Amino acid sequence: MNALARTQKRRLSLYGWMLAAPALILLTVFAFIPTISTLWNSLFSRGTARRPSVFNGLENYQDLFADPVFWTVTTNNLIYAGITIPVSILFALIMALWANARIPARSFVRGAYFTPTILPMIAAANLWLFFYTPDLGVIDRLTSLFGMSPTNWLGQPETALAAVIIVTIWKEAGFFMIFYLAALQTIPPDLHEAARIEGAGRWTYTRRVLLPLLMPTTIFVFVNALINSVKLIDHLFILTKGGPNNASKLILYWIWEMAFSYFDRPHAAAMTVLVLLVLGIIAVLQFRLVEKRTHYR
């Protein structure tokens, strides 16, 4: 009997590993191996034809911290993430609440909100490039009606990053709205009816009932928005290329620039490791602190 039980246990264990094998293979090939390789490459110097690459420890990281461009790019990305993440989530929630209400042409409203999401990144960037064109763009044409002079929105440091932020919010809010809309449709209407009978107003119902039930969706959207905030590169290629004077340069674009424009892959690998480290710390804080406050149904 013990031998039969052990055989059955081994068989179940084998079935489990077989089911997990595809995911483990994909994670190993596309996540674990590249991460380890990046960490290893970040510990070597930049090699040339005459001087091969040698192990230099943490020198690449020290070079990054001593580089003023590093702090400029980091500051840009913090500002970019600090604005795009909460504003995109807020707009997505507002649009979802409106699109879920009983309004005329509700399907048209949902489609209009979701349209920016289905546009390719390059197409969306070129569309906004036309909007931002000095004198000829839509924005300058509208502002000229109020007597305002033309503005080079993408060509001056004061407005370049803000222009990129607006494009991102416009592109992502409709995508996040879909998740909120799906979550709203799973909330029983009886809860709203019960809250109304108890005398709760719309704001009280939203704050005490709706938002706590939407918290799991909010965390999911927040994680996606956080990841998107450090992987923007398509828009920058078309709109600003990180300029002027690094005013709109973000982390991933700088990593690409170091690796493929300057062929400085060790420093690009070191910057990638720092990004992964920060994202890992944020993920741990999320699971340890934020999820304890989440209300699951």
C-alpha cells in the first residue's frame, strides 16, 4: 500500500511539473536567463578591438551615479510616472463610471474612449506630432484664436516632457478603462439599492462601497501603469528623441541609446539592473503593504 501511495504521489508530482513546464520554460528563456546575463554584463568594462572587456565590479554603477545625465533622466522618469500613473487611473475610473451608466449612445461612448488604445504607438505619436507642430498644428491654431503666440511644444525644455505626458495619458486611460468597466459590471446592483435605502448618497456609496470593491482592479491597473512608465520608447522616437537637452529623455530610451547608439552595453546593462531592482522593491512593498488593505469579494 505504501509503495502504491508513493507511486501515485510521484505520478501526481510529475503531472504537476508537466503542467508547469511551459510557463517555466518561457520564464527561464525570456526572464531568468536575460536577467542573469544582464547582471553579469554589468560587471564588466566596455570592450574594444584593442582592449577586451575585463571584470571591473561595480565601476559601471559608480559611473552612472557620477553622470549628471543619469540624474536628469531619473528625475524626468519620476515626474513622468508621478503624473501619468495617477492621472491615467483617475481618468480611466471616471470614464468607466460614465460608460457604465445608463446614458444615450453608451456603446458609442465606450468605443470613443477605447479608440486611442487600438491605435499603433507610432501612429498615435505621428498624430500628436501634427497637433504639436508650431503654427500649423491644431493646438497652435486653437490658441491663436485667443491671441496666444505659437509655441514649440516639443522643442523647448519647459514643455517637451509635459507634451509627452499628455500623449501617454491620452493613450493609456482608455485601456485602463476597460478593466474598470469589467469590474463595475461584476458588482451586484443590489449593493447600490441597499445603500440608497440606507440613505447613502452617491459620494458615500462610491467611497465606502464602490472604491473598496474596485481596489483589486486598481492595484492591477497601477502595476501595469508602473511598468508602462519605465518602458516608453516609441513616442520619444517620433516626438522628441529625448530632447531638447535631455529634457524629455526617459530611462528606457537612454538605455537603448547607450546600448545601440553609443555601443556602451555594460553601462546599459547596469542601468537595466537598477531599474529591475527598483521595480522589484516596489513589487515587494505592494504585496506586503498594499494588498493587506485590499478588499476582495
